[in-house]
Amino acid sequence: MIAMFSLIWTLIIGGVIGALAGAITSRDLPMGWIGNIVGGLIGAWLGQALLGTWGPQLAEIAIFPAIVGAVVLVLVVSLITRGLAR
């Protein structure tokens, strides 16, 4: 039961981080809120892999590196999707 709450909490934090990254860059990820969750989780993994786990943490996600990683991910995805749309 505790593992389920941990997973739900991680998904919520991932969604918030993805939404923040979209707001910072003024670009949306494809697939709406599911895209925000996936983008936030992948961005958190990317940011923590590149920058470490410094700063405050929620659901074992370091917030500042996660936001930086998610912003980079949103920019890369938007460049790729814009290139495919041409």
C-alpha cells in the first residue's frame, strides 16, 4: 500500500515538474497531462544524472535539477516535433 502511494506521489511531482517546464519555455509537450508526467519524470532523471541531487527533494526527486532537465527535454522535444511538422 505504501508503494502505491509513493508511485502516485512520484507521478504527481513528475506532472508538476513537466507543467513547470512547459510554462517556463512557453511550449507544451504532446499528449497533454500524460506528456507532462512523462516529460517531468524523464526530465527529472536527465537533470539528476547531469547535475546531481542537490537542493530540496520531493518523492526522491531533486527539484532544481529536475526542472532544469525537464526544460531541456521540452526544448528538445519541441524542436524535434517542429522539425517533423515541416
